[in-house]
Amino acid sequence: MAFEHSLGLRVVRRHKDGVTVECPLPKRLFNQTGVIHGGVIAAIADEAVWFAMTHHYGKRPSTTTELKVNYLRGIAGKKLTARTYLVHAGRTLCVGQVDMFDEKGRLSAVATVTYMLLG
């Protein structure tokens, strides 16, 4: 199974400018302090933008070229919700912003992800 499938993300809403995804948070994703590991949050942001790109372009070969995450608070609980906006969808580059919320609806992380479209 590919890594991204192990996260269990699913699109729960499609928007004109992106998508909303939900991700279950099993205990294996938590760090020793009881919150989701930062690398997992980065991976969820990366995948959320990929889902938004797929919604916009259809499935196209692509690769992440840049990813930046601002961690605003620790995320715990049973699920995370991420609202993704495509802020630039060009011929070769696509830039997405991801607002990530804990299960109480609190903004917990913000990410910017850039993909290069291949082929």
C-alpha cells in the first residue's frame, strides 16, 4: 500500500477553488506529547493539495516542489479537517493553501504547498 493511502484521507466536499478533506487520527500518528506528529501534518497538507489538484486538473503526473507549514497549536482528537484552496493553478506550477482544523474546529496549522506538473 502506498504511504498516502495509509493516511485514510477522504474528500468530504468539493469547492470551486479546492476541496475539504477529513483524516482520521489513529493513536499511531501521535507523538510522545499526545499530539499529531508534525511530519504527519505536513503529509496531510501535501495530500490535501494533491486532492484539490486532481479535482481541478484531473489525474496528472506531478511532484511536490515546496512545502511550508505553520503549526499554530497541537492537534489531538479523533479527526482533522483540512480546507484546501488552489491559489494558483498554472500550466507547470500549482500552489495550494491548506487550513487545518482540529476536531473542535480550531485553526491548528496553515500550510502552503507547491506542485510541479509533469509531462
